Amino acid sequence: MASPSVTLINVLKLESGGVDELVALLKHNVENVVCRLQGWKGTRLIAGADGNSVVIHSEWETLAAVEAMRGDPRMQAYFPQIRALASIESVAGEEVFGQHP
């Protein structure tokens, strides 16, 4: 049996507006950098109904792949652009329960 995926959840909070700009920046990075990194399985961007938050939901093969992504020079150059727009909280882990209809 294969190891479970690692889910990475990033919650980005903006002080006031700018969600469209942030989503465009995130989308560009996913399409041009993240999707080419080893161990990446998929990403969803969720714009909060509050207009001041964006959630990044990503799936990775391993925690080592997440750490490699964070250390990639292209990502290191990209993170300050995100931090200029929003604060970031991040959690990585394995799913322990899920229920669907």
C-alpha cells in the first residue's frame, strides 16, 4: 500500500482587499513553478467569502517534497511577493479522517 499524501494548507490573510491580485500571483506561481516541482500532486486556491483571505490547498507525495518546495530558489524568490500582500499560516500533515455523501 502506498504512503498517504501530505496535504499542505496555507491560509493567507490580507489587511484590506487585494484578493484578485493575490490570486493572480498565486495562480501564476502554481502554473509556472509549483506544477514542475517533484512530488507535487495538485493545488486548489480558495478565495474567502470575507474578501480578505485565500486558502491554498495542495497535495504532495511526501513531507520531504514540501520541504524541497520551500527550499527551491524559485520559491524563495517568490515568497517575499506573497508576504508583501498577506500574512501566511501554514500546516502540513496527513489526512486522518474524511467523510463524503
